[in-house]
Amino acid sequence: MTINANQRKAYLFGLLSVLLWSTVASAFKLSLQYLTPTQLLFYSVMASIVMLFMIIVKEKKLHLLSQYPRQVYFRASLLGALNPFLYYLVLFKAYDLLPAQEAQPINYTWALTLSYLSFFMLKQKLSIYDFLAGIICYFGVLVISTHGELLSFQFSSTVGVMLAFLSTILWAFYWIFNTKLRMDPVVGLFISFVSGFALIILYILFSSHTLIFNFYGFLGSVYAGFFEMGITYVFWLKAMKLTTNSSKIANLIFISPFVSLIFIHFFVGETIYLSTFIGLILIVAGLLVQQKKPRKTL
């Protein structure tokens, strides 16, 4: 079976997105050796704003920055409180407290959190597969967080685990509210990040946090801003737009956490536990179960 040109480009953009997203857990952890979570947040969001603006200019979308009704800009600005401000502040703190091999898989369960929140907020129905997926995924999280010693209930950092779970809730909230935003996705993300950056500055000014400049930390922040929050998002949108079957591209994302473990091992220097690998298989299996077509809803 031959693959047409657009589908080949879709696979290329999709795989490139997966590869880049697979590196960011390592970038977070390495950067946090030199910066606090707040400092990492400040520099990475600043870098992301620059990248998003460059993308808007390249795609000739500058005129869209002044095209929408005032209430649309207001909603996009409010979203900045969730993403990037609260979401990344919580996520970076989780990475600061936990090994990357623990924080990354927990954060990966956000899709499941999104389904459960959609049930309460959007009145969407849950299938039996959603409940089964939850049991499998969260059992996988328990395996990872306890290093396979399930009965001990001892975590590397209980607060870190709680923050990692909180990040999935914040990210799910962001996507639920984002579905109601009638705006070009890149332009909307840019406006949200600008307003979120203003909140970050206020947070720094009215708290005990200070800004320092560290060259290595700054490089890591720029990398995170460009590839976690910026251009990779655009690559993924292009892949989804070019593909003839969105599920073929969407399923590529399941490669990411396994590739991420390779980078975490070689670049961060963490010894990857067998329990991490087993737990991650369980999480991915649960998310695949969730994608099955429901026969019955609850």
C-alpha cells in the first residue's frame, strides 16, 4: 500500500514532534539543577513567547492579533492563568521533587483526567473502558511511584507525586476551556502565554522568589520554551492537518514516554528501574484501552 505525499509529511511532522517532546523531561530535570522551578518558568515562557511570535510572523498571521472580538482576547488571556502559569509552575515543582522517570509518566495520565473532568463539566458520557483504563493507568502510576514495592506506599516524594497529579488536572482544565476558544490555535496560545508571563512577573514581584541568570539553566529554559511550549505544538498541528487518518498520527504519541526514558537515562543519568518500565507499559495500555469504541456507557 502506497502512502501519499501528505501522509508521509504527516508522519514526518508527527515523529519529529514525538522525538522533541521525548527530550523535554530531561531538559526540565537538567535545568532544575541550576534554576528554581520559578526561574525555569520565567525563562522558558519568555523563550516560548519569542518562538510563537516568530511562527505567527512566518505564517503571516500578524493581522489575526487584532481581528477577534474583545471577549475572545479576554478568554484567551484568562487561559494564561492555567497555561503556562499554574500548569508549568506545578509541573516544574513536581520535577524538582521527583526523579524524571516518575514525574513524566504521572503527567502522561492527563488524557485520562481529561475524560473524567469532561464527564462532570461537559456532561460527556463515560464508557466502561474509561473506568477500566483508570484502574490500569493508576495501578501503573503506583508501580512507578513505589518502585514496585506496592504495599510499602513509600514514594520518593509524596508532595511531588501529588503535584504531578495536580498538573494533569490543570492541563485537563486548560483543554476543556480551550475548546470554547474560537481563535487560531497558535495566536490563541501566544496571547495566553503573554498574559501568563505577566502573571509570572507579578508572582515573582510579590513573593520571595528572585531571578538569577545561569548560563546552563538559561539554555535549558530556552530549549524547553522552544520545543515543549513552542514549535513542537505547531509541528503536531501540521501533522494532524495533513494526515488522512488522525488516529494514525495520534497513536504516535505513545512512543514518546519510552523514548523519553532513554534520554533520561543517558542525559540525566538516572538508573531506569524495571518497575518504571512495567508501570509505563501499564499506563500506555490503559490509555489504549480508553481509546476503544464504547459499547456501553455509564
